[in-house]
Amino acid sequence: MGGFMSESEKKPAGSSLFLPLIIMTFAWMYLGTVLWPQKPPIADEAPAATPPGAGSGGKPFEFPKAGENLPIIGSDSADSPYFIEAKFDPRGAVLRRLVLNRFGGAEGTGRATGKPLELIPENPVANAPEYSPGAFGITHFAGESARQPIDDLTRRDWSFSVSREKLDSGKEEARVVFQTEVRGVRLTKTFRLVEGEYHLGLDITMERSDPSAKSFRYQLAGPRGLPLEGDWFTQSFRNAVFGTQDARGSFDRQVLDMRSSLMVSLGAPATIQKGTTSSNLLRYAGIQTQYFASAIALRDPQSVAFRHCQATVETAQLRGRLESCDPSTGTLLIRPEGRPPVTFRMTPGLTSRLGTPPERGTDLAITYVWSPESAEDSFEWVAIDAVPGETTHPLFVTDATVRMGTDEITLSASPVTHSYVLYNGPAKPSLLSQLSGDSAVDPKVISGYSSDLRLDTIVDYPSAFGAWFLCGGFSKVVILCTNFLHGVLGAIHFVVPSYGLDIILLTVLVRLLLFPFTRGQAISSMRMQALAPELKELQAKYGNDRQKMAQAQMELYRKNGINPLSGCLPMLLQMPVMMGLYFALQESVFFRLAPVELTWIRNLAAPDMLLEWGDRIPWISRPSDYGGFIYLGPFLNLLPLFAMSLMVVQQKLFMPPPTSDEMKQQQDMMMVMSVVMSVMFYRVPSGLCLYFIVSSLWGLAERQFLPKAQAISAPAAKPAASKPTGAEKKNKGRESLLERFQRFVREAGEKPRN
């Protein structure tokens, strides 16, 4: 290998760093099982609880039971021409479950379930099967001045019918029509689903059944319970997003990031963020997770006038010490740290699961929901689950939805209809264009999502930082790089149908394009190594006169054709690729759950998760410690450790020797930063680690073909070329590809520079 270190100096660079890390990791995993054994659940087999309502005369809270004979349209089969399966409930005329059959489901750890993705699950809280609120329900207001809607329409049984018909396009459309009456108004909710589309159509029709009914006002709720994939590493939880348009046509997107602010209110229903004002028109409102979104959109923003559009916390979590638990009255008293006690009503299911109440002072995390009472502005918190405090985190449980309240609607002899588009699919709808075969989506449909409904802005919109940094140009560059990488990776995958190989081929392509620059960087580095004795002479000559030392050093570099900044250029040129790949992996529904063949990597958009060391190690893997600097999660991820080790090896092998104390300090700092970055990047997608690993291995191999530092110690003028003889031509033609490449690099190193 061309370089400047002896074999004895090179050996410790890799083995002394990587192998001890692995040994320490396995030792830590074993130590964790001894020091922090898994705590048992609150009750493995709950004994018979005291009958609800006995004792002090209290009454545990009960949710309305789901209806029977639930209508289903679409299919959960990946072979169906429908891309969606939608299950409805006549009790409340709500969507109970929605499945995207072209995408696989994932667990909270980020591993595949082997089942189709339930974007809106039937039971949004795993331990509370009795809680199933449904999505896209409507409630009505008692009058013009009413502040809270009456929770009546979601608790009653609506009549319904299911029908199917062929459209002029040849596709089938399935319909579910619900109907009921309230306050002299006949309400009709019509859900429509067409083959090959990722949205439901929703029409809400209001018609007078009583001539005395003059007006009506309702509130439409959004999706519920979108699943979190990889809650320990995800960058996006259940965020509320709003798209609005002002009178001049200017578009604006608002987003509430659950990571930055937990909206948990204990005094009133938790309002997150206003979505519209009186001067803005609503384009869409919904909930977004890292890869998918469910949103209510309007094709004509002027068709419905909204008085308010806001996001509200529907399911939240509170951690505190147990003060009392009375199964007979169905009440639970929790004291959060630094706050007064809070009383919850328990469901019969939670009362049964708890069995014998935990001891007073037990650290519990209570998952609760807001339940309105019959009286206006009256509400209470209902506990639906209780687990040990350190086993969960509020971000993993907190669920929000959007609620849109209309202005007063004047009724006449003719029915009034409001039409909505209920989009359920990738948070970046333009990615649907990469689906092919039986999963292909009509380009006009995709254009309707992205351009007409403006759903592309759910993801492609400047963040708060990006809108400020470089006057908004930074976000535009990031979006441009990300979309470019989506296109490049999609094109590569069309030729090579393996997402792991696609990233490797992308890396090779980038390194080939950067070869002239990395070659120049390496040659400059070797020339600097050859000039080390002269630099030491300059240092001895000028002593502490840094200004003269710097001038003499730059003059020496100039005479020898060395650009000291050449080492930065390859990294700067790779930045758009690395940045685009990072964000592409954060939002790509195709690299999500994509495995790398013949390896343990099962999800390129997630950490590699080689081994599981559990979620009970304090500060390291406990869910309650999520967000801490040294929180690593419940898995051993090998790829980031390997990638950082390779980077350290490269620095050790190829970094020029320090010529001053300042340079030595800088190099030592770079080594320390490598260790810090290995912690910061421990949970990055394995696809990004794969890029770094292949790029580093390419860099190591590239140096094998470069001449030694002594061979290029001083640039010399290239001798005049003489005409080769016939024998020379013949011998030259017999050069191997490796010999030609080495000759090309050697000649480039001898070429003088001005």
C-alpha cells in the first residue's frame, strides 16, 4: 500500500479500536441482564376484580360497544385491484380500520410483522381492546354559540347500505352510505372507494326533514391511531399538519412536531395548534408519521367554510406515583412529580387487568383519553392502560387528531353537500409513481394528490430552521437533493431490483465521479508528508512568529503544487448525496422494510439491529430515557460502529503527520469527534451506514493504486514524449488493466502544477 506508516504502526489503528468495542458491547449486554433484570408486568394473571360499581357506589367508565355486521369495502389482499381495505362501523358511521395492502406492517421496534399495514388500526392502544374510537366521525353543535359539540352522532347506530358499480373508466367503485336524523336534519355520509386509488371520497349531505330546521353546524374529526414504526429511532411521531391558502392564493403549511412539544393538558381538552383563521382557506388537515399520512383534503377550498380547524390530543400519558386505586369505584389517583394528584376513571377492562391494585408509591405510566360528558364544557380523563413508568415514553403513546368545525350552514329546500378527499398513503405522494405492475397508480391520480390537493407539501416544505437559514434557500436545496436521490435510486432499482445493491451501486457511481478530486487530495497529502522535514525547519526558523511561519508554509506549498484545502473538496462534493440519501431514507416507503440479501439487515430505513440487549438498561435503553444523549435503544447496531471504525482507520493511515502543536490538537480532536459521532449516529438508517462503509472501503482500496510518498516527493517536469517503437507498442498493448491504472496515477502525480 502506498503510504507513510510501517506495518507495525498500521496494525493498532483497526484492531485496537473495533474489536474492543465489540467485546465491551457483549460484556455490557451480559452485565445488563444481571444488574437490571426484566421487571414483571403489573399483573400476569389478574385475579377476579371487585365487581364494578360495588363499594362506594361509583361507576367505572365504559366505552360504547362497536356495532355488529361491520361493512367492508376494498380488500387487504396484495393481489386485489383495490389498494385499500376500509372497515366501517354503523355505530357512529366511522371508519374503524384501514389497510394499505401494497405495504407491509411494522412493529414498534421497526421490524416487519409479515402482515399488511394497518394505517388506521382497529385497536389503536394494544392493551386496551375496549377502546376503539374510529376515524372521520362527525358531531354536531346544539346552537350557533355552542363551544363544544354534542357527542351523540358517534354513539348512535346509523342505517347503512353497501353498493358497487362500474365506472366509465372500467374501474369498480364501492360505496357505503350511512344515514340518520338529528335536530330535524337528515344526515347522509357517503364513503366511496375506487380501484387503484389511495383515497376515499366522503360526501356529507344535510337535508331538512323538519321545516323548522333552519341551520346546522358540525365538526368533522380526522384519523386516529396511526402506528409508529421504530419508536426508539424514528424522527417523526404523530404530527399534525395543516395546509392553508390565503385570499391571494399563497400557500402555507403548519406542522406540530410531537418531538418538540408534548401537548398534555390536565385541565381541559388539549388543543395543539390552530389550523386556519378567518382569512385562510383550508386545503388539507391530517396526521403524519415518518412514512405515511392520513389527511382530509378539499378539492375546492371555498366549498366549505370552517370556523376552526385544530389538532387535539386524543390519547396521552401521565407518569407519577400511585396514591390510591379503588377497583370498586373505578377510580385511580396518581401524583405526578411536582404537581397535585390527578384522579382518573378506569375502564372495566383496566380494572380487570390490574387485578390486585399495585402498592401505594408504585411508579406508573397512565395512558388516558378525554371523554366528554353530556353537559357542555364538562369532561373527564379516563385511564385505559397502566404500565411501569420506565417501560414507556409519552411520545410513544400520545395520539392526536384534527378537528374541523364548520360555520353555521343555512338549510333550504335543496340538500347541502360537502365533499372531502380522505387521502391515506405515503407522506410523500409522488413516491407512488415508482410503483409498477399491478401496483401502479395512474399518473393523473398522483398529480391530483401532489399538485391539485397540495399534499406534496406534507413533506416537501421548508422547516422552521430551513425557512430562516440562507433566506430559505437551504430547505430548497435539501428538498432538491432528496427528490433527486429518490429519482436516481428509483432508476437504479429499475435495473437492479435489490435496494441494498442499489445503495452500493450509488456509492460506486459517486466515488467514480469524485475520483479525480480524491486522487488530487491523496497526492497533495503525500506531498505534504514528503515536505514534513522542510516544515519542521521552517518551524524551527520562525519559532513563535505565526504570521511569518504561515506565509513561508504557504509559499512552500505553492512551489510544490500543494493545495491545503484540497482535502475538503471531496467531502463538500459528497454532501448533497449524503444529505439527500439521509432524508430519502427517512421518507422512502420502498427502502422501509427492505432487506439486504444474505445479511441480518432487514430494514434499510432503520438501524441494522444485529442483537437485542433489552430495554431495561438505565440511560442506555429504557424507553423512559428516550431523548437522552447516550440513549442508544434496545438493540446492538453493528453498522454505525463499523462505519466509524473505518473512518478512524482512514484518518490514522492517511492523515499527514502534524507539523505543529495546533495541528496535532486538531487531529486529536477529530479522533474524539469520531467517537462522539458514533454515539450521535448510532440510530441512523442502515442504508446510510452502508453508503459510508462502501465509500470508506473504496477509499482504502483507492490508496492501494497510488504511488508511495517518496515517488512523488517533488514534482518534476514531464520529459518530452518520444515516438514508441513497434516492440514498445506491442508490449504496451499487453499491459493489464491494473498496470494501466497505476501508470495513469503515477503520471498524474509527476505532472507539475503551477
